[in-house]
Amino acid sequence: MNTLLVTHYETTLNILAFLPLLFIMLTYLCVRKLGWIYRYMVMVLLGWGLLFADVLLIQHLAATYAPSARLREHAASEDGASTVFVYLFGWIIPLAITLTLDMIRWVWRFFAK
């Protein structure tokens, strides 16, 4: 088995795992001027959807494009707990990011006066 392929495989899956967080932060920059109720609604719903789609994509890529048969078999035999967790509690991550960015924005405005 080629270790270079395994390294790129793991790197690709790790990048895909953190990409939704970047998109959530970029979305915040686009909706930061909306009213707080609309901003939080957009952030939570869009972030939740992004995280859920990302978990499904990672599982599909891990099971389909693994560099060895053993890794493909391991990825295909997982029980799907990450999908269930993101489906039930995935809204907490975008909410926490939005709250954190709102607090940073509030502190910035407070001390910028």
C-alpha cells in the first residue's frame, strides 16, 4: 500500500471536515447586518445543512475512494453515529460560532468608540 495515497486520503477528509466551519464564518460576514432573529435563523439552518451534507460527503468518499480494500471496508462498516449526531445536534455548532462572532463584534464596537 502506498503511504502517499493514505496521507492524501486522510488530508482530504480532514480538509472536508473543516470546510463547513469556514463557510459558516463566511456566511456570517454576509448576514451580519441582518436583524438578530434572521441572522441566527439563517446561520443555524444553513450551518446545520452544511454540516449534515459534509458528513454524508465524507462518509461517501471514505467508503468509495479509500486507497486500500481494508480502509474501504472499515469506512463502509461504520455505524453512522456521526450522521445521527449531526442530524440531532448539528445546529449547536453554527449557533455557537454565531454567538462567538457576535460577542467579538460587540466587544470590538464597544472598545472602538
